[in-house]
Amino acid sequence: MKKSALSLTVLAALALGTASAQTTIKIASLSPLSGGQSDLGTQIRNGAQLAVNEYKSQFKKLGFDLVLVPYDDQADPATGTAAARKIAADRQILAVVGTLNSGVAIPASAALVSSKVAMVSPANTANGVTDRGLSNMNRIVARDDAQGPAGANFISGTLKAKKAYVLNDKTAYGEGLAKEVEKALKAKGVTVTANEGTEEKSDFSSIVAKIKLANPDAIYFGGIYNQVGVFIKQLREAGINTPVVGGDGLDSGELPVIVGEANANNIYFTTVAAPISALPAAKVFATNYKKTFNDDAQGFGAFGYDAAKVVVQGVLNAVRANGNKAPTRAQVESAIRKGSFTGLLSGNVSFNSAGDRKAATLYVMNVTAGKFKLSTSIPVKPAKQ
């Protein structure tokens, strides 16, 4: 009798374990948490964590334990795709916040599309991210075909450049951005002396020599801060003080550290993630971020938070539409694409049929003496509404 009672207890405990496992709802984040771009990737993960923390109690009332599971893609397409496959295999993960890099988002979202795992990116700008028409891929930031012309307008209009030298980092992000900038500059009558791709990370002497010879009025570099920072440092050390303009890949507090404060001047970048100071609603978020992670929130932290709020609100809408039961991935995917999301730091979000945000904003930042300052902001909309 004792033995059977014990067996029943064990069975009850196992059943309870299964029940509690079924009530866990996981959201994954996918961003670089190690390597040269971990500064931005960690901001995305931390922002997502704060959003999940905020919504935990609402999910608890409905009988669910909401959990964030961070994955490290190392800013590498192969690593990101492998992580996406692991995400697909964990049936408790209903959606993903990520990625930082367009070159990672493209294969990762393709790996997740058959499993109906929705992605909401706080950072991807390459046109190809949403132009493929995948049902699971969404973004809350402006596209390259908005960001490129904004950078070109700044070069021709504000900097009054007549001749520009364009560089890119040979990634989907950098190449896409540089191509849009080159096209827009030429349309404005600016001479583009080169659009050169480089994967160089440490010795830019040959490129610096070519730039010295070309003597452009402005340089545009479609790339990420860890590479572009080294380039600017060597450019300034060679005595070339030509303005350097880039995209949101330069939007990291590490940029002036790499360049060196004395050299961190005459640098401009367009960014899809607003500086915290430009978001009136971000004061409480910034305080919570500092308190939780003992670090200052940056733009991508705020957009990681917003992307996660879109995901979590989407899941919550799917739960309610499913009679307060755990929704399927397909139900979450549809709730995110078709939903209207409020209470975000960057304004309300809704997506067009391709997964692009219907109304986004671009910010032009100026780096002087190592400090970031908002130069101007530009409202943008995708061609397809």
C-alpha cells in the first residue's frame, strides 16, 4: 500500500512538472553577446529582458510563466542560423526579438519560417530582410532605402559635398546601405570616386592612401563601429579630417573609445534607434536599465525593449484570442503581423503586409569630442503601406 501511495505521489509530481512546463512561454532574443559587436547585442538582450520583466505579472495572472531565453549569434550568419534551428526545436519559444545584423536576420528568419516563429527586429535595415515576403519577419526600424538617401541628403545638403568616397564592409547591411547612398548621391550630382568593399579590420593604410589621393569632401562607410572606428582612427592619424558619415552601425558608445576622444570629431551617422535623449518616454526605462544592468541604456537597448514589447503584446493578444490558452506559433505570428502596438518608447507600431513598420523615424547624430549629439530627425515611411 505504501509503495503504491509513493508511486502515486511520484506520478502526481511528474504530472505537475509537465503541467508547469506547459505553462512556460518563452521569448528568445538573438543578437551578438560575444565578439566585436557585443556592445549593441547586449543592449538588445537587456532591453528585451526589461520588457519581459514588465509583462511577467500579466502572464502569471493567466497561468503562464513568461521567460526570456537569450541566444548569441556572434554577428555571424552561420552561428545565427544554428541558433535559429535550436530556437525552432524548443516548442516553448513562440517568437524572437532580433537580430542586430541584417546578414544574420536573412538566413535565421528563413530557418524559422517553416516553424512559424515570428521575429521582430529592433535593428535590421537591409531591404532584403522584408523584401523576401516572409510571413515571420518584421522590423520596427526604417529600411536602407530610407536610411541611404537620408545619409546622402546630409552629405550633399548639410555638408555641401561635391565629391564623396564610399566604402562598405561587404555584408548585406553595409553593401546595401552603401549602394543606396551611392545611388542617391549620384542623383544629386555628387561625384562618387569609389564604392569599395573591404573586410579589413586592422590595417587601412592602403585605403587611407587612396582617399588622400582622391581628396573627397566627404567619406561614407557602410559598416559597423568596431571596423569603422579603427578606420577613422587611422584616417585622423594620417592627418585627414574629412567628415566621415555612416549608418546606424556606428551607433555605439564604443565608437569614440575605439577612435580615441581626440580623433572622434567630424563624424556623423544616421541611426534607426533614437538616442535615449530624443525619446521623451525613455527616462523611466533608462533609470530601470541602469538599476538592473549597472550600465547606461543606448538607442538599441530602447529598441530591443520596444521590439520585445511588440512580441509580448502580440503573444498576449494571441493568448486572449485563444480563450486564455497557450497559443500556437502560427497564432502568434499572425497576431504580431496584424496587431497595433502601443506604450512603446518610439511611438505606436503597426506593420505593412511585408513586415515593415508603417511609420518610422531616422535620426542624424553628430560626434564631436567623443560625444554624441542629435543633429536632426526625419520621419520616413516604406513605399508599401
